[in-house]
Amino acid sequence: MTIAANDALVLDAAAQDLLFREARTANSFTDEPVTDEQVQAIYDLIKYGPTAFNQQPLRIVLVRTPEGRERLVQHMAEGNQAKTSAAPLVAILAQDNEFHEELPTVFPHFPQAKDVFFAERSTRESSAALNGALQAAYFIIGVRAAGLAAGPMTGFDAAAINKEFFPEGDHSVLAVVNIGMPGEDAWFPRSPRLEYDQVVTTV
Amino acid sequence: MTIAANDALVLDAAAQDLLFREARTANSFTDEPVTDEQVQAIYDLIKYGPTAFNQQPLRIVLVRTPEGRERLVQHMAEGNQAKTSAAPLVAILAQDNEFHEELPTVFPHFPQAKDVFFAERSTRESSAALNGALQAAYFIIGVRAAGLAAGPMTGFDAAAINKEFFPEGDHSVLAVVNIGMPGEDAWFPRSPRLEYDQVVTTV
């Protein structure tokens, strides 16, 4: 099955392994720091991933200071607190519900989109939720492209994180991602994936 | 900037180009068919992308028959109808709001997750929306990994597609994706991306 899959793909096997096949969600990390240069390189790659109306609603907060880490960890689910305290870098991924302000610049084909499609906050929130999640996935792939391991988490008090880090009320947290080089026993054994026939149907 | 980015990434430059830098959202395609073998290879790659509790809520409907295409196209926004009619393959990406039924199998670390965390439909819907969107992004990356172009769209009548293709009420469409080899004038010029400093902040 693996060989057949490789044959039908253009992406080389090493890249397949780096991004998907051997990459794993890490729960522990070495002490090696993650540099701003690495994060910049990740962003410079994944910014090209597509979003509706090129809206790019993802915003990233890098939690680097001890104070920032403390402010975040208190709102994580208990089982996520120790690893979020210890990770070399933690990124809060959020959607900007006011992304439409940038549309006249980032979607020059139809600069009116800001007012025609996104005048309502509720419309912006649902569109930013979908497109922000697409970009969160591109970010996870980008972390792996940098040779790092990601530990994405959704176990936290979202309302509390929004209030703590986005007091103006215009952002909604999507995920919190620990980032670094994987440590010892960084992951569980790989859990089963659904079979093709459980996922794909044809009409 | 591009060179600096490449230096800080482990992923090779050809793969960066294939998946992000040169890949584009296609609006027209050649007549070359997209085979089931290619879709299987895409799935066999992207199924490894991470989801919360390994929930894997993404379901894919390949629209191959003329009847199926007609059922879909009527519910697309006017500007998306012609290209959705003409694409070699169209995939409906949906979230399965009953994904929790599989959790005892796919998340063996904590088989009780099905009842402890996901007893409520509303909780499942919001979790599947986020994680289904992550998988939709993995799918777009996978299409590109197969050397194909993706044309993801969200301009459609979601309620009508849900009723048409998922009459049991347990799925919600996330996106519709045209797939094939890019045709002539397949895309607009690349639109601007937000700068690093517009997206990333540090605390």
C-alpha cells in the first residue's frame, strides 16, 4: 500500500515522511530553542496556502516570556499544563474576526468583498473559523517542514484565553501548539487511521 | 527573504514549491482525468495529519457521474458553476458529526472519550468543524503532492448540499474542491500575503 501510494504521488518520499508519514504529535521536547528565524521561515512558506477571498485570518502569538507562559498555562486543561510549561516554544493560533479590514489590499480582484460579503460579524466569524483552521493546518505542516515537531492542542478554556490575550474581543483562539525538537518518548504509538472506504464514497 | 526561508527549512526547495510557493488555486483544467489510484494515494498520505483525539471527521464524496455533477452544480454559487461543471474531478469535503462512533477504535488510549467528551451533538459539531477543516487543508496539500491543482470553493448553498448529499443529517459540507491538471490561464496573478509582523506577535 505504501509503495503504491508513493508511485502515484509527485512529492518525494523524504518529504512525504517529513510532513506526514513519520511526523508525529510531540508531547515532550529537548531543550533546543526554536528561533524567530525558524518561525519566520515557517510563515514565509505557509502564507501561500489558499484561503477564501485570500482572507488570511490566522494570527499567531509566540509565547516566549516566563510571564506569558504563566498567563497561558493557567488556562490549559490539566493534562496539557506540564508539557505547555516545558515546550521550547508555544504558539497561540487565533482567528482575526476583523480580517475583512485587510480585504481591499489582499483581495484586489474584488475590493468590495469587505462590505458586500463580510459586513456581518457572524459571517466573518464562521468564515474565519474555517479559513483560520485551514491556515492552522498549514502551520502544523510548516513546523514539520522546518524539521521541528508540533504538539497541537485544543484542550483549554477558550473564553479565558481570548480574554487574557485578546482583550479587545476581535480574536478567537483556534489551537495552542507546542513546538520544538522531540524529546525522549515524545509520542504514543501511532493510532489507527480510517480506511479509504470508510472516508471516500463516489456518486 | 525567499533564500533565508529556504535555509531555515529542512523541506527541500522542490517540495516547498510543489506544495506552497508555486502551487496555485486553479480555475480551469485540462481534460486529463484524475484516477481513483491518485485519490487513494492522496488519502494514504494525508490520513496521517493530526486531529484532536485522532477523530478524523473528514468525509469525501467524489462526484464522478454526470448526474452527480448536476446535483452538485445547481447548488454552487453562480460564479463557481461553470468551472465545477468542467473540472475533471470534484470532491465534496464534509465533516461527519457522528465521528465519535469511531473513537473507541481510532483513539484506543482513552476509549471513553466518545461518551465523556462527545455525548452532545453541538460539541461534536464544533470539534468536527475545526478538525474537519484541518483535514481539508491536508487534503489540498495532498492534491498538490500528487502533482495536481486544487480549486477549493466555499461559494455554495451549504444547507442545500447537505440535504442533497447527506439526507440523514449527520454530515456538514466544509468545502467543494475542483481537481485536475491546470489548464490555460488557470489562475489570477498571486494576491498579496500579509507580512510577518502583521500576523505574528510575541509575548
